[in-house]
Amino acid sequence: MFDQLDDTIVAVSSAGGRSPRGVVRLSGPNAFSIVDGVLTGGCVQEMANWTRHSVTLRIDAEAHIPGEVYRFAGPRSYTKQDLVEVHTLGSPVLLSMVLDRLVSLGARPAEPGEFTARAFFGGGMSLTEVEGVSALIRARTDAQLRAAERS
């Protein structure tokens, strides 16, 4: 994972299971153009930084779903790279279809912790902060959560 920091990665970033909203995140040099490949009538590369846009996502010739795109140009993003979040309905099957479509357009499935690793290697987080993120994710009790928040 750490020898491939210059490609574009993608992962479902919302919690598992059904929910009203699901999030798919991309980071890397081709994040904007890859997401443009699934948009109908929108262009991430032309959007202003730190903005949200309502879009229609084209999964295939027949499947079009509503969504929102959030654009964060590097180095002013979590990973210090170009980063896009695609928000849509929180159906696990639907999120898997979006993920597969983005992979077919050139993104690589991210390894666990790879977005945070890119933030660390890009100089956006200290090792202590990375460990805090990991502890937040693994917290199973309120006490663990509070301890992770302090770090």
C-alpha cells in the first residue's frame, strides 16, 4: 500500500449496512476525471473547491441515481491530494455498483487505512493523530471513544 501513493484510490467510506446516505470517496491525481465519468451533466474539474453539487450518477446505460459530489482539491484535502466524495442513497448494493463503476474507470480499491496513510505521508497528520484516528475507528465503548478523542 505505501509504495503506491500516486495512483487514484476509491472506497465506500460510510458505515456498513443500509442508511439514508452512503459515501464513496476517491483520492489521487485522477479523482476528478474518474468521477466525471459517472456524472450526467456535471464536471468535477470545473467545480469550485470545497463545494457541494447535486448530480445524477450514471451507473450503466439504464441505471441513473441521484447524488451529491463534494470536491476538495489538494493540497487542501484530508489526503493532501485531489479528493472527491460521492454521496448517494445508502444501499449496500447500490454503493457496491458505484464502487465497481469507479474501479472500471481507473480507480484502485483502497486498502484499509490508506486514506489516512496518504494524509500522514502527505504531511497532513502526525503519527499521533493517525493513531488517534485508528483508536476512534476501533472504539467499542464510550470510555474508549473519549480516550481516542483526547489523542
